[in-house]
Amino acid sequence: MDSEIGKIIDGKSIAAKIVSEIAKEVKSFSKDFRAPHLAVLISGDDSASRVYVRSKIRTAEKCGIKSDLINLPFDIKESELFRRLDELNNDTNIDGILVQLPLPSYIDPKKVINRISPYKDVDGFHPYNLGRILEGDPLFVPCTPLGIIELIKRYEVDTTGKNAVVIGRSVIVGKPISMLLADKSENGNATVTICHSRTRDIKKILRAADIIVCAVGKAEMLTGDMVKPGVVVIDVGVNRVKDAETKKGYRLVGDVDFESVSQKASLITPVPGGVGPMTVAMLMGNTLKAARLKYKK
Ligand code: BQF
């Protein structure tokens, strides 16, 4: 009985496995054509962003994917950023383009995302790619929702007819994962409810949830008393909280209070080591896909 409770979804090891699978595919693709090539642009001094970018470059290396880290001045003009993106869009040697968010506050991220070719949009943030999710015919899916679907697939979570509750309505996670879970597809066919800050009586909605995706960005907001026994919980939060005990002075916690929720969940993703590593692995998959798209292979 107890073995059915609190089984931890090991995103870190699944991600490592996927990275080695992609590395094999990249090797064979590179023999026929050339190595997939990713451009990563970063501006600003957000320290978490620097960490994420470094881990993406390192993972690309493991996959045999070529990558360029393009460090833009922190005071870059919007017009100059557009010029750089146009160059990369037109460069036939570049398959994937990623602009690390957040950008400096005076730059409109939507205009920047719009400037990236949808066929090189490995983050899947371009309205064209988001639209294709709505159409039920996705091309590039944002890496976090894609990683969640992949975990659900690999852990054989049955979604058909289940009540899935998504907490959070962001363009990058909440909305796309809701669509994917509701889609007429193998890991879809769920009945999806989207909750947010204006939702009334979230506790009542959560009591009926078989699957919960928590993507609000609020540390440990989902607690054990809010979920039903046996629920599958996917924690998308990556929150830094102060911790004098650690070297860095902070530690990562999710949007889920792991201690209490894991007592009731049948499956749960930890933070760190759950969804986060999957996000990075999916970026590699999207980059290989972009390269294949170019060579129609
Ligand atoms: C882990 C991200 C918010 C805003 C912008 C592994 C990552 C994170 C956590 C990672 C994220 C979150 C990324 C863990 C990329 C995921 O072990 O738990 C990897 O690198 N992520 C990002 O690029 O931009 C963000 C979250």
C-alpha cells in the first residue's frame, strides 16, 4: 500500500536518458548532413538566466549539437537586437534560435519573439507555434509543457478521461499544457480545468483532480491538505528561497510543498530534479527537429 504513495518522478535521470538518445540521433544526422546548430542570445544580468543558459550550452555539447552563446550588451537597442535576429534567421547554418528571457525591461519580449523565424523557434514561443498547438497540429512546443508530456508518457500516467487541473495560465506553460492535456492524442483526452488568482474555491476543484500541474511561481503554495490521495502532481515551480545553510545562500523549491503533498500523491516531481532538467532536454529535441526540418529528414 505504502509503495503506491509518494513515488518520485526522476526527471533528472529521464532527462539524461533522453539526452543520450538524442546524442545518438544527432550523430547519425550529422553523418548525413551536418551537426544541428543552436544560437542562444542573452542580454541583461539576471543570474538565474546565466545559470540556465550555461546548462543549455553544456547539454547541447553532450548531444553533439553545436551552439553559439551570443552575449548581447545589457543596454542593447531593440533595433540592434532585431538586426541580430534577422541575421540568424537568414543564416542557413543556424537551425535554432533562442532568446533567453527575461530581456531588459525596456524591450518588449513579444516583439522580439515575433521576429524569430517560426521554423527556428526552438523555444516554441512564437504565436505561429502557439497557434499550431491550438489547431491540434503542433510544430515546436514550448520545452516545459513538452517535458511534462514526456514524463507523463514515460511514467505511463493514464490521462484519458481524467480530471487534470492546471494552476497557472501563462503563455509558456499553463495555456499550452492545458491544450495538450485536452487534445485528442495519446497523452491527452483529459478533462482540463485551468485555475488562477481569480479562481473561486480552488480547494473544491482540486479535490476532484487526478492530475495537478502547478505552474504559478509561488513557493510551496500547494499543500497536502489541498489534494486527494493518489493524485499525480507535476511541479513546474523553480523558486529561490533564502537558505543560510547552503553555499549559495539560497535553495530551489517548487510551487508544491513536497513534504506534505508527497504523502498523498501516487507520483510527484521533485524540485530540483523534476521538470527542470526535462525542459533543457526537450530544447535539444526541438533543435534536432529544427535541423531535420531544414533537410526534410
Ligand atoms: C532542476 C526558467 C523560469 C523563468 C525562466 C534543472 C533548469 C531548472 C531547474 C533549467 C527555466 C527553468 C529555464 C532544474 C531552464 C528550467 O534540476 O530542477 C534545469 O535550466 N530551466 C529557463 O531557461 O528559463 C526560465 C524558469
